[in-house]
Amino acid sequence: MKRVSQTSKPFSNQIHNPASIAPALKTIAALRTAAHDCKGCDLWETGTQTVFGEGPSKPQIMFVGEQPGDQEDRLGHPFVGPAGKLLDRALEEAGIDHSKVYLTNVVKHFKWIAAARGKKRIHKKPRYSEINACRPWLDAELRVVKPQILVCLGSTAAQALLGRTFSVTRQRGQLIPAPLAPVVMATVHPSSILRAPDENARHQQMQAFINDLKIVAQLARKAKAA
Ligand code: URA
């Protein structure tokens, strides 16, 4: 009897070098399909799946975070866990329609380590080599989406896209001249607000985040009217 290979994915589907594939693809759907089998770095081994960017076909604003979290990894969609829910609330308060934004991450697999006790998976910051390996997907998303406004959420995204010396603490809310989009800004990552030490600090950090997003909303209205 003929033996059937137990490997679930044929080798030809596996992408070891996204830079050789991503630049030629012209739609987010094609990029998402290709990225599904990405093995450009080692994170595919521990991540459940590639979590690619999502949004409408012609979004005005693109938000870039660090990497999918635990829930995003399980569900396969960006910003659907606690940080995503906080982002949703802040977008609403700032008057930005969530359905009109494209959400993605610098790294498309969840990097984690097992908690000392229990089954919890603890988020681990990606290395530069992992960020660089994943970068062709993000560059391709920027090329296809062509956002009018690009917002980096947190220092991993900001430093990946705006340079390693970029300081979110000092430069948040400022317009940064960059060739990535007509308007480029960075603000904090929503998960930093979740880590605030107490309710008062959380409230203040949330208000500051909403204020940054209100600048984005204003710029979006201005760009639309122009
Ligand atoms: N944090 C991120 O940076 N991205 C997500 O998609 C979720 C949490």
C-alpha cells in the first residue's frame, strides 16, 4: 500500500525568506495566504499560527503594534485580546471608526515563554533578528495599504519603523517626517496602560493615549477634507 506522508504542509508552501516572496504580492489577501506558512524565523515553531494584519481595503489609518498576544495567537486575529479591547475603547473615545483602520504588527508570530507555574504563556519581546525577518511582510502591507496616517503603537513598532534611537516617551504624539506615509506618529502601546500600577495611573495614561488618538482623528478629518 502506498504510504502517505504525515507532514501536513508540502515544502513548496513553506516560506523561509519572506523577502523573496512578499514584494511581488499585490493584495493583502495574497500576502496573508503566503505568510500563513512563513518560517522566516524560529517563532513559527512555538506560535499557533501567523497573525496577519486586518482591515478594510482602503483604510485611512494603519496602526502597527509589536506582535500578537496570547489570545491573538489562539484566534488568529490582531488586537482581539485585552490590549485590543483597550485600543477599541480609546479609538471610540477619540472618534476613530474602528472599522476604517488597518491593524497589524511588526512581528506576525506570538513570542512567549512558559510561566514558572501553571499553563500561562508569558509574552517575550522579539529580537531584532526576528523583527528583521518579518519586516518584508510589514513593508508589503505598507505598500499595498498605502495609509495616509501611520501610527506606531509602542517602542518596538516605533523603533523598527522610525529608528532604534526613537523614544516614545519623548516623541509620542509628534508628527515624524518619514517616507512611510504622509503622516507618521507614535504613541504608547495599549498594553503599557494595562500594566499601570494603580487605577489612578491607568486613568491618566488612558487619557494621554486618547489625546494622542484625538490628534490622529483630527489629522484624518483634515486629510479627508483636503
Ligand atoms: N499586542 C500587539 O502588539 N499586537 C496585538 O495584536 C495584540 C497585542
